[in-house]
Amino acid sequence: MLSVLPLGVLTAQDEKDYLPKAGDLAIGIDMQPVYTFFGNLANGDAGNTLGQFGGEDPLGITGLSIIGKYMLDNTTALRFNVGLDKTVSNNYTYQIDNEARFINPLSEAKVEDLNHRNRAFYSIAAGIEFRKGKDRIQGFYGADLIVGIEKDHYTFSYGNAVTDVNQIPSRTNYNGLGVGVNNVGYWTRTYATESYQNSIVAGVAGKLGVEYFIVPKLSFGGEMSLLIAKRFDRGSYNKSEGYNPTSAQVETHTELIAPSSNAFHIGTENLGGKLFMMFYF
């Protein structure tokens, strides 16, 4: 019996050392992309992911993948979750150089049209959680406040300018109107120059999850959310240019394509960290 007692004491002490303590800071990795990658790699089926764990996001919020916690005490933690999804792209297409062709009808000189996109999504979630469990298995519950901002801006530029001599230059049809179709009736033809839209998402998410500590201060876990959120779309605009024969000038025009709108949602969605690995320091 005496030989067994120290072992039991050591085991209990070892189990306690596995768990985070007041003042510990944690950084987490969202494991969802890892499971998705290896699952698809195994059988080539894009439908085998764990994307439905905790539901999917119907409000267009990208997954928040940088996860963190700060332990206020041994059973209470502040939570944060931040995300950045930014795309800047330049897509070029060739068009006949109208000026060179006018000078030499056999010219094969070309100019470039450019479709430039600058899209960004910024998001942050912050809240509190409370922990309860025995040994290495720790359950937790809490809530997060969530804010996300999305901006999507296209800029179109052309190698051939609109002039009084060349009112319909050779250009890429970025506005999707089709050749010869006018968006502004008194212009010879309409060409898109910009397109942009902004959205804001705000809400609160209740959290319920579990962590299992495989070694001291390193855990695997998963969580689910009850999300209540609202999305505000601030309207989308197009800018365009064209030649006005009446005024004999190149003019620009800004048009509201879609008015402001909003959407409300409640459901069991997860904004990042559905399945995660957490490191405590």
C-alpha cells in the first residue's frame, strides 16, 4: 500500500501539470484546413471534409483562424479570434492598338487592358469562457462578440482611350453589357471603370466545447457555436465612362447597382476553430 500511495500522488500531480494556470497565454491553430487537405488527398473527394462540424456560415463571414486565450485564473479565460483575408490581383488582356492600326492597317501592335481587384475582409471576435473538467479532459462554455468588415473594389483601365476620333475603342468588355449595348443611353458606348461594395457583420456567439490535453500545455479540442448575427450591405456601385456626342466630351457616370440591404441569422455556426490545437505558455 505504501508503495502504491506515492505513485497515486505523482499521477495526480502530473495530471494537474497538464492543465493551464492563471496568467497562461494560449495560441491556437484551426485544424479544419488540415483535415480537409488530408481527407481530400486520401480519396480525391472534395465532399469528405469536416466542413459541416458545427454548421456553415450563411452570412459570408470567412473562417477566423488565429485563436488565442488568456487565463484569468485556472478556470476562466479571455478569448480572442482574429481573421484577415485579403486579395490583390491584376489580370491583363491584350487588345489591338487602335492608334498603331490607324497609322498602319497591317500593324499587329497590342495594348493591355487591366482588371485590378482589391478585396479585404477583417474580423475580430472577443469574449470569455469558463472551464470545468477532471484531469486532462476540460469542457468549456462562454460567449464572443463578433465584428467583420468586407470591402471589394475593382478598377478597370484600358490601353486605348476614348476620344472624339475613336469613340468606340477596342476594349475588354469588363462591364458585361455586350458589344453595342449602352448603359448610358446618350453615350456612344459604355465602359466600366470601377465597381465596389462594402459590408459589415456584427453579432454574438455562445460557445460550447471540449479540450483534451495530450501533453502538458498542449491540447486538441473542438467547439460549437450558437450564432446570432446581422449583416449590413452598404450598397454596390459601378463607375463608367463613355463619349457623349451631344457635348463632344468624354464623361463619367456613377450608378447605384444595388441598394443597402441587411440579413439576420441565428443558428449553430462556427467562425473558425471548429477543430483546433492549442498551445499554452
